[in-house]
Amino acid sequence: DAGVIQSPRHEVTEMGQEVTLRCKPISGHDYLFWYRQTMMRGLELLIYFNNNVPIDDSGMPEDRFSAKMPNASFSTLKIQPSEPRDSAVYFCASSLAGAVGLANYGYTFGSGTRLTVV
Amino acid sequence: LAKTTQPISMDSYEGQEVNITCSHNNIATNDYITWYQQFPSQGPRFIIQGYKTKVTNEVASLFIPADRKSSTLSLPRVSLSDTAVYYCLVGDIPPSGTYKYIFGTGTRLKVLA
């Protein structure tokens, strides 16, 4: 398996522009997570999906952020308009989880997208 | 909500055994304890998971006492390549009943030659 695939690996954009980050989860995984990592705030959970349905988006910082999962093999995280404080590494992860409260078989993370907004 | 507390950083020398302890006083009955490793410029990588007593795999061992309020990740005979940030996680189940992980600050392990 190729693992979780994220694109692009690096993105540099100007403030005010729209940014779209992409993720292909591991086939068969029923959970997909978007995280953001910065030195100041560490790893923050932004949103996660179960069977393509958004379950919890309480971590999405503002309305400028949106995420979709149109099918089991693809998800996007969009920032519109982008701001310099959005600069971070964005990770996508997928998981094959058991029932609530039972063993989670571990997340598999992608390599991340390093976003720089100037 | 289950929160974890672990040392911010640790130093060790090559060949030594490293033990990183994590406190999770509010762990829920059905929560599992999971540890991840993150190298610079990479996403976190699953290391080991357990519920109670001891779990061992090819990478590490995980020791969990009977009260489950803490856990210890043990890395045998570390090498320079084990320099990384190690995260301790427990399942964070909000009232809605859905399952998600909240990463803490992790422990930055530096292995010295």
C-alpha cells in the first residue's frame, strides 16, 4: 500500500489567495483526519470524517477553512482567503477504527503539506 | 476528557534503555493508550498500543499499571535514529460518542553519541 498520499508537498501562496490541500487515504480506512502543526500550537485536530461524513469540525479555526470528502478515496482542505497565520504543516491521516471506545488500530499519517502564506 | 502529561524533553546516550512515562488520570474505562513517534518533516508514526499490563512489539514495550492512570513507553538500546518526538495519546470521547485523538506536546527525545 502506498500509504496516505498528500499533495502538494509544499505550497507557497500570497495572502488572500485560495489554497486547496488534497489527501488520498489508505483504501478501506473508514476514518480520515486533518491536522495542522505549528511550533507554537503543536498538532491540532481540525476536522475528521467517518465513512465520508464530517463528524467533528470543532477544530476548524475559522469559516475560511472548509473540508470535504466526496468519496472514500479523496478529501480536500480549502482555505479561502489564506492569511500568513495559516502557515503550517497540514497532515492528513486515516484509520481503521473499531467501535467507539474500543481499540483504534492507529492512525497512518501522510507526509504533510507545508503551507507558507506570504 | 482524557488528557495526558509527559515530560517535555529527555536526553539519552546510544545503547541505553529509555523510559518515557505518561500520566492520564482521567482515562476512561474503554480507552486504549497509544504512542506515536514523529521525526522532523514527517507525520507521526504509530508505535504501539495497549489497554493494560504489558505489550511488546519489535520497536518498543508499553507498560500499563493496573489503575491505568499512567503508562511507560520503553525503548531498548536506543540509537541516534531514535531521536524524535514521542506522543502519548488516549482516546478522547466527547459526549457525542465519536472517537478522536488529541495530541499533546509530546516528549522530545534526543539520543547522544
